[in-house]
Amino acid sequence: MDARDGKGHRAYRRAQAALKRRTRVEHLPCGYGSPSGWGCGEQIDTTLDYRDRMSFTADHDQALANGGRLVGQVLVPMHKSCNSRKSDHAAAEIWAAS
């Protein structure tokens, strides 16, 4: 199943809208709750037009391109520009030498 084939899209949109409301009410910063530490930490103006580079977007901590799922993973509030900078970079994994 392709992550972008429409399955779960409505559930994702509901989760995204809920996160945007929570971000507005609780003044959550960019990257709040990100297990991988992405985000600038600045406040997000949820009233900005979606085309503005500093507008709200919901980020999948594990990028869809890296095997992340559309639904079922934590969404993180981010500025559009910070999310774009993160792109599909994966958190670095360090393996202990045996």
C-alpha cells in the first residue's frame, strides 16, 4: 500500500486539524514533542495563510518517504519552512561496534 493512496487520509486530516487547534490554544512551539528533535522552538502563528513559509504544518516524525505511515504516528507542529528543511532526513542511528 502506498502511503499516499488515500487510505487514512481523512483520519490524518482530522488529526492535523486537532493538532492545529491544540497548537493555537496551548501556544505549542515548532517541533514540540518531536522524538528526533527537529524544529526551531519558536511560536507558530496558526492564523497565517497556508502558503506562508512560517505557517503551521503537521509533521510526521518518521517521513513517509522513509517508511512512515500517514496515520498512526505522532504528528508534530512545525513551521512550513522548518518541515521543508527537515525534508525526509531520518534520525541518525548509531550502532555499537561488536
